[in-house]
Amino acid sequence: MKKRCAAPDPTHRNDGPPDVTDTQFQNGTRIIVQRRPGAASAAVVIALVHGSRHPLPEHAGLPHLLEHLLFRSAAAAGAEGGGPYHAFEAAGGECNASVGRELTLLEGLVPAGRAIGLLRAFVAGLQCLDGSTLALQNECEAIARESEGSTSGTDTDMEQQALAGSLGNHGLARAPEGVGSSALSVASVQAYWRELLHGSRLCIAVVGDVDEREVVRVSRPLAGLPAGAPIRPSAPAFRAGRLELTHAERCGQVLWLMPAPAAGAPGFIASLAANHILGGGLTSRMYRALRTEAGWCYHVASRLEHYSDAGLWWIDARTVPEVLDVCAVRLAHEVHRLAASGPQPAEIALARDYLTARLCLEEDHPASCARRLARDALYLGAPRPVASYRDAIAALSATEVQEIVAHGLEHRFEVVGTPLAGARQPASGTPTPEPGLFVRGRSAAHGGSDQ
């Protein structure tokens, strides 16, 4: 049995925003509180550094199962005489658990007067995970049904093909969905949870009209967890390449995966701007070229995922088979053009306005704000003042955006999905790419190594 840390007086840090209190127990558990006097609602978020990238291959799928068991345990702890989930429903709020590639989140948005009770249930759920035989059977069955539904379509398969082709066996290539080994037992799940639950991997963030001292008091049982060591995974190496496959869907799809900066790393803000300019909105280059002007695609978009040591940048276009080839060429043309010439001043100005507005809206939403505070604490070491985000957005340059796009293009992995029925017919008027750009973009095909 591991020796557990004592629970002395916590340390109060002052390297974050002035309106945020940052408390740290001796074992590394962080408690971030942003008090908002008079606010009607409050958000409670517990973030645990554990996702699909972390387990060994034989434990793949356990993060998803543990997320289900954690929510079930928290719901039971907060029942207070009612049945499971009774307190969550009675609060009239929104409570949920989720797991991604790197973090497991337990979160709720409730009336401010119920925030401490919700936090108490979350803390109890962490301490007393329901790993009973019944819970294990029920949640494994639920995940199996969930996985069948999510993997029956094209999206998950195409993304997994791109991740495997680009990242190989790296942990970031593992899907958060799935239940993993069928040989799970109550003992093995409980043992895995005990090995996982360390103070250095936990952060609690509460935003609302709450008493910071009460938040710390209710969280104090977590000070008895082992400290453990911070998880320091190896960064992925992105490989360029291309793959064509067939699927049972009626539409064709072009999917790109490119590298992006890590959360908070140099270039982080520039990547947000590049994503918006390229495919993140109705004014983006890809949306205008493929949807508004040509009418080739009913869906074209790009999105970002940011993690502790890397980011994933996705570009996705879907259309009928007859114009799949022309869409793929035009999509590539737009990315190459942005990488070669950079964004226009008007595009940079609009990206600044958009990102500033999104930051403002996030500040008005307690749950979004709590998630950001928790991620900042875990990824950057301390919550980042909102003013510093505004300053970084204001200082955004066209050169930064151009460099982000050029780097992503050099390491892109493309997957083209063609429907089984009906051959693709190249459409007339296919745009001609700029000389040499496609060759340069594929010069690194199949380079790099698995991490």
C-alpha cells in the first residue's frame, strides 16, 4: 500500500489573474476559484490528467470506462436520500463527465447556492469509485452500445486512419471511445484507479458566487491522495502522406490532419487565427471557395485540438462523388495559397475581432471559464490572465499565421473516402494548383518515426 500524504495547510499561489485564487495542497492538487459576486449560476470542474493517450495498449479503453464509473459514483454520492442522479436533476443544472485524448472532466453548471454540494459529490465520487461488478457490467454494456453507434459512420474511421497514418502508434492516435479488454475485473479496475489518482494530476476549478475557503475545505479530502509524478508523455512526430479508401456512405470526404502548436505554446494564438481564416467560419477561404462560390460542398470546415505537447489540426470537406476530386484539388489550392502568400490585412483584422469576441463570450459563461482555468493550471502551470490573451490577439501578425500554415502543410496527412457505389468523375473547370506547391507539400511523405 502506498503511503499517503498528510494534509497540512495548503499553499496559496499569486502568479495568476488578480481575481482568481489558486490554492495547492502539498500533494499537488490545485483548487482554482474565480468568485463572481451576485452571479446566479456557478460552474464546478474537476480535471484529471488521464485520457486515451496515457494507458498502455493492454489498458486501452479504460479511460472511457473510468469516466462512466466516475460520473456514476459522483451521482450516487450526491443522491442525499434520493436515487442516483437525483441531486443532479433537482439542481436543475447541467452535469456531465467526458474523456478526451488527454483529460477526463467531471463538470456541472448549477445555481450558485448548489455549487458546494455538487463539489462535495464530485470529490466523494473521486474517492469512492463505484467499481462493483454490477457497475462494471452496466457501464461496459453502455459503452459497447455507444461505440457501435459512434463507429458505424465514416467520421471516426476516417479520423483513425489519418491518425494512424500520421502518428503511427503514438498515444495521441488512440480513440477515446471503446471499452478495451474484455478481461476486466473489479480488482483490476480498482487497482488501475488507485495507481492513476494522484494529486499532481488533479485540478478543481470553481467559477461563481462561492466562498473560496469553503471550496478549499470541501476539497480537503483530496489532500490525502498520493502526490505521484506529473505525466510527461513524449511529443508525437507527424508524418506526411496520403491514403484513399472506400466506405459505405453516400457522400465522398476529404480529410486532412496537420500538426498545430501545443496549448499555450508560441504560435497558439496564431493557430486559432489560421484556423478561422482557413476554414473556421462563414468568411473562411475554404467556405467561400468550396461552398459559397462554387457550391461543391455541403460541409467544409476546419477545427483544432490543443494538448500539452502538440496540437491536431483537422480540415474536412464532404460532397457528392462526382465532384470529390475537384474539391480535393481546390481545398489543397487554398491551403497552399495561404502558406505561400499569407493572410491579407483584412483577414487578420477579422480574426482579431473574432477571437476577442469569443474570449468575451467565454468570460460570460462560467463553465467555459472554469474549463479554461483548469487547463491553464495543468498545461501552463498557472491560470493565464484574460488580459494576456487579449494582448496576444492584438499582437497577432500575418507572418505568424503564414508560418503555422506552412508547417502544417509540410506534414499533412490526407485521407480521401470514396463511396462504394459510383465512380468519381472529375468535374470540369478543375482549378490548376500553383507550380511546385504540391510537390513541396509531399516531400516529407512517410518520414519521421513513431513515438
